[in-house]
Amino acid sequence: MKIQEKIYYDEEENEFTSDQKVPSVLFSGYPIEEQACKFYTRKIYHKFQLELMLSTSYKITEVSSSTYTLMPTKGYVFGYGMRDYMVFADVGAKIYACECSKMKRDGILCCHILKIMTQEYIEEIPAEYLLRRWSNEAGMIPTELVQNKTNIGAEATPESEGVRGGGGGQTMKTIRYVDMCAEFAKIAKNASTNENTTGIVRKHMDDMRAELHLFKEKNSKRQKAVAAQDGTGQPKEKSKKVKDPPAAKPKGRPVSTRRKPGCRLQEKKKKEKYGLCGSTEHTSDQCENRLG
């Protein structure tokens, strides 16, 4: 009961703090921070504020129209290390994804996506990136999103669903897919002007198909070869029945001939002497000295 009472007390204290108290100073003047302050509970808002602060530690390099690479400005960022991160951001469709997958793991936007939002000066965080469980005012989320999980911006393809989910196992696949689609769309736009340019593109497309097919075949054979090998890298052999190893002789003297400590030595039981003649060979009933 004490544990349950403590949980209830902490929940009530958190609700009171979130409802009645407002942070005296916001970190920035961005509208998305003010929106997060009103939406999130106080503890979750502080986590969001930390991510917003960490977003200032990155610089942006645009890879394509919707793909960006974020690099640390000072070589190391707390919680994220020294590596670069790739972010997909379709501002018009309100779709964001980062390969760190913090949105899927923790339920709040990462500093990398926040960096893109502040760079593009996004005034409002899309409702699907504000999770209901972190909010004191659930009414701020449209009811349609909670009940029907309405998708915003694009068709509900497996790739786009992976992006909306905030990352996951297919995040990098999704980013590469969208990036290539954008590049191929540019090529198709330029090549569709006449038959000659279209023929050039189709020729290269046939070459790419053949090369991809060849790569998949080689990769499939390699995977089958690896699956047919054991951990030593050698081909697997048929399993043989293994017998038990021969029993090893114990070291040292046999138990029967070992020297026993003094506490285990037993004195030999003395034979009783009988009272008539003092002999140990017979009993008093059989003694010849017995009086007739």
C-alpha cells in the first residue's frame, strides 16, 4: 500500500505543478517551445527543453530537397556522441524522421528534428508528434487522431508509415527510398522532354535492373553459404553421436588406505571378560568353574 500511495502522491504533485505553475523563463522564443510548455507535463517539458538546447550543437548540410545531415559543431554532443545523423523532413507534408529513433523510443522529438524545425521556423509541432500520454490536457489533440490515427500528408505506404512512426528499423530504408524518389523525379522531369533523352534514361534503367538482379543473386548465394556453415567457418557435417569420455582415475590414495586424522580413529572394542574365570572365550553359563 505504501508504494501505491507514493505513486498516487507523485502523480498528484506532478499534475498540480503542471497545472498551476508555469516556467519563469523559456529557453528560446520559438513558438514550438511555447506550444510544448503548454502541452507537456512539467517533467516531459524539461526533457523537451534539453533537446531544444542540444539542437544548437549541430550544423545542417542539405543532401537533397528533403534529406539533411546534421554534424556536431564541437565534435561531441551529450547523449548522442560524435557521429552524424541523417534526417528526413518534408515540411509541406509535416513528415519528419531521424535515424536516432528517439521519437519511437521515448515519445518526444529529438534535437535533430527540432534543429530542422527551428531552421525552417516551424511555428507549430504536428499533432501526431505530441503523444497523448505525456499531456495533462488531452483535449489539445484532435479526437480524430486518437480514435482513427489519421495519417497526414501522404499515402499510407509502409515507407511513409515508418517515417511517421518516428523511426524504427526501417528509418534509414525510408530515408534512402524518399531521397532516391526525389532524385529520380528530377531525372524523369528533364528526360521526358523528348524521345532521345527518354531513350537514354530507359537504357540506363535496364542496365540498373540487370545489375541489381545480379547483385541479389550473389547476395542470396552468399547468405545460403553462410547459413550452411557453423561458427568455425567450416561446412557443417552430419551430427555424430558423441559417447561419454572414459572415467578418470581419482588422484591420491584410495579411501581405504588413506591416513585418518586423530578425531576419526576408532579404538578397537575390547572383548569383555567374564566374571567366573576371566576368560573371553566363553560365557559364564559355559564356564567350567561354575558351581554345579
